[in-house]
Amino acid sequence: MNERHTKAKEKWSKIREKGRTHYILYYGVLGWGLSTGLLFFLLGEGMEHKLTFEDYFTRGWALELAIAIGSFLLGGLLFGYTMWGLNEGNYTNGGEVTK
């Protein structure tokens, strides 16, 4: 086992101690879902309005933001659950831990 693999396994062991629910909420919902939803919204607004920043927050932007964030938060549940399973499988089977 190389040094990088050992460090990854130790890191996963510490994350694992906090439990699956914590991992899914922290890394999946908040880490991936919230950040990706916000980035999706901002990039979408940027593509739609180019550099006209005063147009970003007009006509229904709050609903668009809520839909983007909400959708990606739900996706974050799936992402977190999937990544937990992959990391657990790698940890228990001696493979490389990804997060």
C-alpha cells in the first residue's frame, strides 16, 4: 500500500466515524448540491444576460434560483449516497478511496 493510499484510507476512516447521514448531508447535499445549484444558476444567468449585471435579478430570478438550488440539493442526496457507497466499498475491499 503506497503512502497516498494510506492517507486516503485514514481520511475516509475519520469521515466514516461521523456516519453516512452526515456524509450525505455535508458532502452531497451541501457540498455538491448547493454549490452546483448556485453555479448552475449563475452560469445560466450569465449566458442569458451576458455582462448586463443589472438584468440578473429581474423578473422571477428568485423562483429560478429556488428551482436550481432545490433540484441540485435533491441530486446531492443521490450523489452523497452514491459516493458513500463507493467509498465504503473501496475502504472495506482495500481499493482506492475517492474522497
